[in-house]
Amino acid sequence: MDGLLLVDKPRHWTSHDVVAHTRALLSIRKAGHFGTLDPMATGLIIIALGHTTRLFPFYSKRDKTYTGRIRLGLATDTYDAEGKPISTSCDEFPDSSRLRAVMSGFEGDIDQVPPPYSAKKLNGKPLYAMARADHPVSLPPCRIRVHRFRMTDYQPPDLDFETSCSSGTYIRSLAHDLGKDLGCGAHLSELRRTEIGEFHLDEAHDMDALKRYNEAGRIPEIIIPLENLLPEFPKIILNETGSQRAGNGNLILPEHIIKIFPPHLKGRRPQAVGAGETFRLFSEQGQLFAFGKRAQDHQALHPFLVMAPENDIQ
């Protein structure tokens, strides 16, 4: 079973919980997620099934969109509602005009320090493990991009917002840093992920829906097939010899190519891994089984990611 499953993660579930539940529900061994969500957060998580787990490098850097709520007046050690207070309570809140102005200052390329309680690793150890052992450390800031950070409603002390940002952005840090700049402290109280790249929350299914689809034998209806993924890369149909060579990681020559289809961008740009143009390699039977790049002489293709062993190619 190969493809992507779009899931609406429940609150207080870890991303690993969703993966483990999906494995058990579908009775499959190989599944993984393409981007974690904090346990307190809900919303879109991409579950990869079977050979599709190998596409992680293509999806791990996609932009994300979130909606959520920030509570002004108190900072916490985890930067969210589940942490301990690290500031005195403040009941003097900014007006809407100042709040919008300060929020706009976070848009663009900024340096952001990950929260002390996060899965970010230092010397192989996650920060949360060191923080829980009373040895918190701060990592150097990471360069991120916030495309949009806008207020959608404001009923002090609660600020509802929407943000679109690059991969690697911590919304908890965004909330915490906003509170610092405002001088009143703040923490993230609610978060919901609504988009990952081209995928949207309204296409996702909650855990109860997954169970119903599975009991009805209809899970294939909601899996995005491997062959439909990454349409922004040109599609190449190979003959039998070309398929065998690609499956073994050997160079593909012009005589192995039956047809080349142009990419379907639809407003998207290719997000290749590494330098050079990337191609999706299909067998004559329509199976996507490898990805290739142009060789140095530009007359051949070099398979750099084979989805399945050659003897799996039908």
C-alpha cells in the first residue's frame, strides 16, 4: 500500500501516536509522517504509506499555514498553555493598532530561537529532555521566513491569528517573542495546522473517519496514489529495458525513453532535492518507481532515488 493519507490530528495525540494508530488500523508495517505537530496542536498531518516514506526530502521543507490563539499577559517555560509561568501576570494589553504593527514586524526573514521544550536536538539529545532534567540550553537562532502573521480577532487577552511560514518555524516561539516585544508576555493557547504545501485540511480525515473507511473497505478511496504525487516534476515513461536499468540505479539513455510529459505546476514551483532538474520515472505499466536527474553530459539520466527494488517493478 503506497501513497499519502491526510489526517486531522486530534489534540493531545503525538504525531507518532497518529502513525502508530494508522499502522495498526491498516495492518501495515511501513508508515511515517512528513512533519511533526506538537501534542497540544490539531490539524493537518501527512502520513506516508509504504514506499512513499522515501519522499520525505521532497515534503519536509514545504511551507505551512496555521490558525491559532495567543493569550497575552503571561509567558510560560514551554511557550504554550501547558507550561509553567515564567513571568508575572500582566493585565495591561495593547490596542489593536499597536498589536498589528508589532505583528507585522515578524513578517519576512527573521532569526528565531527554538523553544527550550522542543524536539530540536543538540548533540543528539532533544531539548525537551535537557529541559526536563533541569539543564535547559538555548540553541543559536535559526533563519526562518514568515510570509504572513495577521490578527483575525482580538478580545483581550486572547488574540486569534493566522500565519503562513517556512518549514522549521516554531509558532510557540512566535507567540513568546510577540509577548516580549509587547512587554506583557504571551503564550500559545491553541494551534491548528491548515496547510502543508499544496495539501489542505479540508482534504483530511479525522481518526473516526479513518476507522469508518477502513471498516467499509474504502481506505483506497482516500489515499493519494504515489503516481499522483509531485506533478511539478516532468514525467518520463521508460521502456522495459529502461525500467530495469533504473530499478538497478543504472544510467538511463535516450533510447530507453518512450515519452516525456511536461510538469503540471498550477502555480507551484518545483522543490527539487539538490541541484539539477528532477524527473519522475514511470514504467510502461504506469508505476512510479524512481526519480532521476540529468547526468553531467546531459544525454542521460541518473536515478538517485529508487522507490522499489527492480524485482518489485511490474
